Amino acid sequence: MSSAASRDRRRIVERLGAASRVLLVLHVRPDGDSIGSTLAMAAALRALGKATEVVAPDPIPPNLAFVPGAGAVVDAGATRGSFDTALFLDCASLDRIGGATADLERAGPILNVDHHSSNQRYGEINYVEPQAAACGEVTYDLIRALGVALDVEMAVGLYVAIVTDTGSFRYQSVTARTHRIAAQLLGLGVRPAEVAERIWDNRSLASLRLEAAALRTLEREGELAWMDVTPQMLAESGAAAYETEGLVNLPRSLEGVEVAVLFSDEGRGEVRVSLRSTARVDVSTVAVSLGGGGHARAAGCTLGMSLAAAHAAVLTAVRAAMR
Ligand code: AMP
Ligand code: MN
Ligand code: MN
């Protein structure tokens, strides 16, 4: 850890130590890292005697509702009372909290704990570890630094954060330390097969039908591959928008592919773009140039244009980055 990061962590620990009511905020379309890190952190703060509330700008996907504490998460705008501290985990920029902005008006200064290289350092204190494979690793360190003894419920949250953001320990971001932390979490009682089964082996028939329809749009151009989701596919399959999560891994898995893109048009006048690379191309630079953000190997943006225009804009930028 850099000395700047260790100083920032010390400052966060001090501020959380002095806090008594903490508002924790999930990011839009919350993923396993956002949910797992935030719920583990909320439990750790309660163990220190703090009052906490967790607010979600979008619903928690059903396959992540098993994470301990998920049942107490409230919708944006539904928090009550006021907070002396706001804590964001896994949130690269302020606009990633969507409709939870209203809840923030009754909260104190923002503490920003993250692992995105594109993090915009919007907090009063910013503790960012870009080399961490998941915000769950940063959260693990923070909970330890707070002197809280991890219990099995916090461990499940942290394990979910790490196993989802690393693609089950497969991505370039994974280190020996990622595995050492995971080993600690298993030692606390996490059952990895049970967690994996709940997250990945509980798919709806509609989501498999959506995958089949999306695969029919698969295109390849050398080391670049892409796929679409259209409003018609969502309507015909009956899949929910959150069920597009993970589809980008299909073009990514094609032999010889370096960059994979999923274009998801959910019929709201915008296209959500997911970018992945396997070894070489920094897709976060591409995403940032289009108004989004992320990591070198996983990034995204949302474009207010048609699917055809999004294809043109993104594929041009990706081809340039691949040269
Ligand atoms: P996704 O493709 O949605 O799984 O997102 C991959 C990564 O890109 C995540 O780490 C997100 O933080 C980031 N990301 C996705 N969409 C956006 C966006 N519209 N703005 C900023 N960052 C994004
Ligand atoms: Mn996330
Ligand atoms: Mn993350």
C-alpha cells in the first residue's frame, strides 16, 4: 500500500471512529462488490455501536438478496432522519449513486472508499486502492483497521464482493493477497460452493432465452467482438434488465478476443455499454472518453443515443485504443 493510501485509511478510521450515524450508499445497478462490501461495512460499524442505514438507488438483484443485511436496505429517498457521515464504497464518481442524492442532503461529509482507477476523488477523504481486485479487499483492510472482529455474516459479504468482481478469481487483478483474504473468509465459515450456487446457478429461464437471442447478434472483427441486447429481446424473453449482467463474458470468452463489448438498449433512450479486455487494452480510457469509467479490464458507460450510433461511437474508440 502506498503511504498516501495508508494515510487516507488512517483518516477514514479516525472519522468513522468519531461518527455516530452513518449513511452507506450503493451504486446504480448494484453488483456483488457494491452490495457485499457495503453490507459488511455496515455490520462492522454496527459492531462499533454506530447507527447505520444502507440506501440503494436501484433494486438489489434477486440472486444477491441472500447477502446478510440485504433485507434492511432501503430505496432511494426512503431514509429517515439525518446522518453525520456518508460512506461510499465501490463508487467511482458521484453520479454513480443515482437517485440516492436526495438522501445525501441529510448526511454529513462523504468518505470515499474504492478501487476504481477512474475514481474522481469526490469525497472529503478518499481512500482508493486501484490495485485491489475488488472493493471487498479494501473493505476487509478497513474493517481490520477499525479493530472489528469479522463474523461469518461480514465474511459472506466480503467474499461475495471478491468472488464477483474477480470473475471467480480469474481476472488479471487477482493476486496472492486476494486468495489470502478469501482463505481468511473461508476460515470464518463462508461456504464457497453455496455462494456460487446462489449467485450463478439460480438463473431464470427468461435470462437463458435472452442469452440465446443476444448470441445471435455476436459479431467479430479480429481481436474485437461485440453483442447486443435490444428492447425486443427483453420483451420476447421476458428477462429483466438486471439479467444482462454477465452477458459481456460471452464475447470475451471467444478464442483470440482481446476486447469484448455488450451494447444494452433497454428501451429508455440510452444504451448501456459494458467493455472488457483480457490482457492488453485499457478499456477504462475508452469508457472515460465516452463519459463513463471503470478499470483497465472492465469498464462501462451509458450513451444517450440509438444502438446504431452507440456502435459507431464505441467501436471507433475501441479500434483506436487497440492500435
Ligand atoms: P459493468 O460492465 O456494468 O459490469 O461495469 C464494469 C465497470 O465499469 C464497473 O467497475 C463500473 O464501475 C464501471 N462502469 C460501468 N458503467 C459505468 C458508467 N455509466 N459510468 C461509470 N462507470 C461505469
Ligand atoms: Mn461495482
Ligand atoms: Mn468493484
